Amino acid sequence: MTSPFTGSVGAFETDPEKTKGEIASELYAPGTYDFALPNAWVKRAEQITGEVVPPHFVWLYLPGDLIGVPAPLTTTGVHILMKMARYP
């Protein structure tokens, strides 16, 4: 599987003036992404990590994928996914 990243994962931390849309466009264009995150996923991620999740993610739809995956916008988002990978 190829990586959906097209740029630097730490874009948000290095330029706090950018919006989520600008960061998502830099990282995941021309992919399809959504700012709305599945509520059950957000609740589970916050339960596992103890962190506020929505500012660090968009929901990414890879070509041919109807379900989508969480796509981190920040280094904190990457760390959240790493923490979640430890739990079923």
C-alpha cells in the first residue's frame, strides 16, 4: 500500500497560521477528505489517548474506498494513531 502523504506531517506545528483545509490540501491532495470525523471513532480515540482528537485529523477516502481512514494533520495526530495502535 502506498502512503497517502504528499508533504510534511508536521505542517500544522510549523505554521500555526494555516487552516485545517490548507494543511489537508498540502498533505492529501488530490485525495478526498472530510472534516467530519465519525463520532464513535473520536470518542474511542479520546478514551484511549486522553487527548482532544478533532483538531488533529481529517477523514481520508483513498481511491475506491467507501469507508475512509483517519488522516493526521499534525505530529500530535500521528502520536494519537500510534497510541491507538496499541489497543484493539
